[in-house]
Amino acid sequence: MELRRHLPSRAPRGAAAAVHRPGRDRRQGRRRVPPGRLPRRQPARRQRSRCPGEDPRRRPRRRAAPRRRAERRPPGHAARADPSPATWTAETPNLYRVDVTLHAGTFAPSGHTLTQRFGFRTFELRRGDGLYLNGRRIVLKGVNRHSFWPETGRTLSPERHREDIRLMKEANMNAVRMSHYPPDAEFLDLCDEAGLYVLDELGGWQGHYDTPTGRRLIAQMVARDVNHPSILFWDNGNEGGWNTENDDEFAKHDPQSRPVLHPGPLSPPFAFRGMNTRHYREYDETAKFTDGPEIFMPTEFLHGLFDGGHGAGLDDFWPLMSEKPHAAGGFLWSWVDEAVARTDENDRLDARRDLAPDGMLGPHHEKEGSFYAVREIWSPVQIPLRELPADFAGALPVRNRYDFLNLSTVTFEWRLMKFAPPGAPSSTAPCSPSAASPARTSPRAPTANSSSPSPPTGAKPTPCSSPRPTRASASSGPGPGAGSPAPRRSASHRRRRARSRWRRTARRSSSPRAATPCDSRAPPAASSRSNATRTPCRSAMAPASSPIAATSACCSRSRPRPAGS
């Protein structure tokens, strides 16, 4: 189809030089109009009137371009998208919200609105290299989680989900594996919000679904969870419980084409699509696998029950699993001890002997020793010194274990403390009587096995002013009634005891004896009627069963606590 040009029969005045008809000679200095393009009209120039006496050669001043009016958006209309949005990571979980509305029509007579949060991120599995999020290499520090609570079983509330994630972040974890079924949708929402990488797993344990059933379940799981930025992998079953005919089924419903894992293969081939996820390998095998060629990331390692606790060998394994060139981290087994509250046995927690207590938390999220060990080893701020050098001047090397952040985003404090070596005597010197206080004997004589040293001759006396102890701590040594609160006496009984103490004090004031190291406080005046019990002070550093504490050989500067508090 040929485009014909429609030219005016007569050009407007002042624009004749701008109109060029085809067929004119170019040698006359006139340019032909390219075929298929209309000539551009030049508006006629207006003659500006000049003031009397104005120089005709003066060029007219151009007017400033009018300001652009602010763009007005209708109410509820979203602002223009930022060309470089904030990306999502476990350390910076930046989220955005999208509202999708289906107006009333054939499919939705009353309309429908869906609101969902999402994040911008990229994820790559670079074979023979590692895992890359937003172009940076990451290491997964994760744990296997069962959805379980003693009183409700696998039915959990959002508060339980939030508590799980809070404790995982407190333990310096950045990943969690859903073992061995997809979690509640609320849990994935909280992982997006708090920042946790997720391995979303198709149900199955040692067996697998048939092909039609597996495909139906995969389609439902991916359709529900596909928009969560926290999900990095799809797990096709667990430990031999996968159907290889369904490995390519995940990508049919996932626009991101996330990698698919075979967690813990029990038989060859042990590597699948560039990933080695074998479970519970010994140290020598772990060192071998972390050298490649596949990426080594065990989806289960260091069994909390059979390996003696998660923290028992983590400090030895983790340098291999985090720093070797083909290592990508791993997932501990497991998060909590699964136990059922037996209502038929007065709510006794039944963990089926030793088959379920394999977590780092108790059934009701009680922190066990492994929790603190894992938190220390996986801390993002590491001090690589094992012991201080002889020329230590106060400078400590600090290692940043964050994947995206630097240490300007955190604050921490440190103290330099010196502890006595095992078996060394207590560094707290026994108290000697004050120079301004007359000597006074202890109301309780030392026991036969007392090893308290006496004050050296000529030593400068050190004042010791222990506060008045409570009645519950009036007995500091072993014996009947030690540590139990004194019974409440009547007023007349207390008055008789006070008079008796006053008479004994008046008789002793004439002939004082040397003070023992335990009691160096100044005695009250002979005329005072003090009813305060004189109690030897207890050592603040020795345990209650030690000879020092039993004989009260040292004064404490703080109020002693009642026994059992």
C-alpha cells in the first residue's frame, strides 16, 4: 500500500521555504522530502513591535518555558515504580505489596480482591561454584523443622509460628527446611517478613507418590507458594522418597524455575543436577565432598540425639561447610523435641523413649545447651583469636560473617576478664578488722575442718562492712535448719532475746578477744539494745558446699540471698 502525500495547493505565507515539492532540482539548494513523510510546516514568525528608540539589531529575549504542572493521580492510584527497587535477602527482607482486583463479571459476580506481599530477588545455582542470591554467594545456616506442639499436635497458631522464627533468628540461623511436608501459609509469610531462606518440600518420607498423585500435589503446592521470595528450592520428597518422573513438574508451575533437590539420596547417583545433599557424613567424607565437583549442602547433618547434640561437633564441621569452595552450608536435625501431652496420663510428655527428643529446644521451646553453642558458632561477628598474644594492646581482629551487610549495622561490646585457672585458690582475700573498729569474736566458732587463713602479722587492716543479713540466711553452714527461714516469734520472745544479747555484749566489752577472719564488723555500743543477729558473712565466689563457704572465711560486700532463691 502506497502512502500518498496530501500537500496544500498553496503554502501559507511565511512558510514557502519550508515546503518542498517532489521533482524539484537539488542543485538549487532545495532538499527533497523523503518518500512517505509529510512536510513539516513552519509557523509564521510574528513581528515584534519595538519601542521608540530601541536598537533594531537587539535580539528579542526568549520567554522561559512554562513549568510543568504536577502530575495528578486519581485516589488509590499507585505511584510510579522505582527503577531500582530494594531487593530481598535474609538480612534485608524488603517487601512490597500488590493488590489485584477482579471486578464483578461472569467469573466473580460480586468482585474479588487479592492482597499479597512479595520481594525482588534473583537466585542462581551455579554448578561447580555455589549458591548466588542477587549476584552474591550465600551460605545456608539452617535447621529441619516439624510443625509440632505437645498440646495441639500439628495444628499450630500464628503465635507458635512467630515464636519459632524468632528463636531461629536468635540462634543466628538464616534458613529452614520444611520436613517433610509443606508448612502453613502463615509460616511462609513470616519467613518473608523476618528473612529466612526456605526449602519447601513435597510430602513423603521413605516412599513416594505415584506419578498422577504427585503431579496433582506439586501443582497445588507450587500454585500456593510460588510468590514467596523466601523459597529457594523445591524438595521432591526425602531420603529416597521421590518420583523422578515428577522432577520436571515443578518448573511447569513456577515462572522462576527454582532448582529441585533430592534430599539425602541413599543410593547412587548421589549427585542430582549439580547438588550433593547426602545426610550425616563423617568428617573425612565431608572434607572430601566440600572439594567438589558438586556443591555440597547436606539437608540433614549432626543428629541432635545420635550425634551427641548439635553443638558437639559443629565447631569442627562448620569451617569445612562454610569456607570450602564447593560448600553451601547445611541443615541440622532437628529443631524441637517432639512430645505429646498424654491427657490419659495427667499430661505427661511422651516422646516415645529416645525416638523424638532430638532437637535443640524442648517440647515447649525450652532452650537446651546446643542452642547456645549453635548461636555462638553461627554468630555473624566472629573473633578468630583462640588466646590473646603476650603483647596484647587492646586491638582485636573481627571477622564479618554477613553475606550482604557490614558491621556498621550492628553494635556490640566486649570485656577483658581474667579467670583463675582450675584448682587455684580463691583470689578474694579474707577481711581483716578495721583500725577504727574494736575487735570482736564471731558468734559461731569455726568447724573442725576449717582451713581459713589468719590475718598476717603487721598487715594493713581492711574494713569489711557487710550489710545486715536477712533472717533466711542467718545460718550459713551445714546442719539442721540451714537455709530455711527462721520461724516468726512473738514480741515478748524477741524482747527477751534482745535483753539476753545486751547482757552478753556488756560482759564481753571489758575483755575483747582477737577477731576471726569471718567477722570483723564493729560491735554496737554497750548501752545499745540492738536486736540484730550477728551472722558470719558468706563467700561470694565459693560454692555452698566448699570449706570456705561452710566456715564463712570471707566477707561478702552484698546482701546474701536466702537459700533456694
